[in-house]
Amino acid sequence: MWAKYKLSELGAIVGGATPSTSVEKYYGGEIAWVTPKDLSSFSGRYIECGERNITEEGLNSCSAQLLPAGSVLFSSRAPIGYVAIAKNPIATNQGFKSLVPDTKKVDSLFMYYLLKYNKNRIEAMGSGTTFKEVSGATMKNIEVNLPPLAEQKRIAAILGALDDKIELNRRINANLEEQAQALFKSWFVDFEAQNSNPGFFNDIIQTTLSGDWGQETPKGNYTSEVYCIRGADIPDIKCGDKGKLPTRFILEKNLENKKLSENDLVVEISGGSPTQSTGRICLITRALLDRLGKDVICTNFCRALKPIPDYSFFIYLYWQYLYNNNIMFSYENGTTGIKNLNITDLINKEPIIIPKKKKILEFNNVLQSIFDMIYKNGRENEHLSALRDTLLPKLMAGNFSRKCCN
């Protein structure tokens, strides 16, 4: 029999806090500290680290509670609805209302799927003028219908098996990406490349395109419907997955100037953190464009690069090599707040070695099979995600209601 519970009856609802940024010793510790931003591009279920680690002293200074492994993190503001399970003890900032489950009543993985399925309904419970937030009192009084624990585990196992395969494909694709990087390094970094010339990225880039954000719905002359790639979408696209690209409506004249084509590259130029620079990059493939089925642009927090013919793989992997070696930090501007990448300086001043066309064509032939496998796994993940998302409401239907709290 299914039974109704308040979330507060299934475990402790715990908010987070932020240690003082003025005391450096609070950071760089052993405790993972997670913010909603850490989940913005996180596509797994189990999170084990965040933007920063903090010390025990830092945790105590802000009176934040250390959440045990198995806690279900739920972002309650900016934005509402990111969900993850703590793989190890974790602390969060105040953007979360997390559930530390009573394991005699509720299965963590089941609760993860239940909150994920109902995140839009929970978001509707938020209040506030500057930004919407779900309060601790509201979160505690949310009512859910749960089956017995054994049935919870069975349902979670069905959905979890699909996510297991999705996550396996992502790990395979990450390994394939590492292989591609290793090949690039052996061809063009470890050994002095013959038949190459010194130069800059701009020597092999035809042009750069700015992004757009347009409108959420058709409005006035904003009638051209497009998918828009954000920085948060880049990790999915790199894995061969189209992810959750938002649909926007832009001016027709802007579409003509900003539409992405096969072999273009998209670079994130705004955002970053103390440990993650701006400059993340992805490659636009024919497979991606065919699967999307409509025009694609990038957001105005990104830039698109149009390489000269045949140099897309080379630029992509060279750029990724520099990113992995923290070169992008030296091209960021701004001392506080959001960091921006000075992409103009980067493509005009960062010295690179440019191989001749014959060498590039040989390299492309070697790389193509690796990227074909990445795209194949990405397509499979889309099918698995669609199946999971079809099953989710069937398994969770009728499990959610709201009891208002005053």
C-alpha cells in the first residue's frame, strides 16, 4: 500500500550556508562544498565535489551541516530544481534544501527520481521578488505518496539501470576524448611537427560569430525559432548528446548572421570560477545538426568560431589542450564577479604551430573513427534518456501533492 508522508517525516530537511570569503583558510580543505552552479552542467546522479572544498573550521564558521553520503540535494533557489545525491559527505551553500533520508522509510535513489520528476511543481511553490525561493517550511510540508521501501527500491532500480548505461556511455566518451587528446599531443606537441609553421589561431579561423538570446516566445519580429547553445550545454554536446538546449525566437536578420554550421566551434566566454576558467569549447557536427532538426545559434555568453576547411578537429583539440593546461586563466579579464574571456587576444596572441594541410588530413582520418563512436554513444544516450523520461511519470504518477504551510 502507498502511504502519504510529509518530507519532514522522511528525514531531516537541511539548508546550507556560505563560509566567509575573507578568510582564505576556510577554502582548500577536505570537505566538498556545493552550490547550485555546480549542478548547472552536472548530468549524473551522484555528486562528490563542487567548485570549492572547505575546511572543518570553515564549515563550523558558517554553522553549515555536513550532509552524509546518500543525502538528496535539491536546489531551492537560483534556480530551483537541480537534484543530485551526495556520493560522500558534502556541505552546500544556502541555495539548497536537502533531504537527509531516514533509510528505514525512504530510498535515496527513489527520492532523487521523485524530486526530479516533480521539480516544476515544487518550483511553483517558490516565493520572493528578487528571485523565487522554496522555503524550508514549505519544503518540510510537501506531501508525497510512497510505496513500501522494497517497492521504492524496485522502481529506483528500473530507472537507475537506464541511468547506469547513460553514465557508462559518458565515461566511455570521456575516455575517447582523452584518446583524441593523447593523439593530438603525440602528433603536434611532444614532437616537433614537420611541415608546420608558427602562427596564431586567427590564421586558421575565417571569422567569429557573436551569440543571441532573443525571446522565449514569438514576439513582434522575433519569429525565427532556434536552439540556443549555452555554456552549460557544452559538456553534453562534447559527449555527443544534444542535452537540453532551450528554444528561443530571434530576429530573422540575426539568424542569417549567427546560424551555426557543421564544423563550427562554440566557446564559452563568460562565467568561470576560481577553479574553472572560461573557454570551454565544443564542436558542431553534422550528426548534431541533423538530430536537432532546426537552426542553431549560441547564446551571447558564447562565441562561435568558423575555421578554415579541415582544421576543425585541430583547433578543437588544440584549444582543449590549452584549456586543460589552464592557459585560459591568463586571458580572462575582470577581478571580481563574473570572469570574461578575452577571446580576441587569445586567437591573435597565443602562439601555436600550424601543420600543413597534408598533415591535417592524415590526422583527421585517424580522429574520425573516435568521434564517430562518441556520436554513436551520444545518440544511444538520447534514446535511453527518452525511455527513462517516458517511464518516470508512469512510475511516479499520483505520488505528489502539496499541503500549504502558513
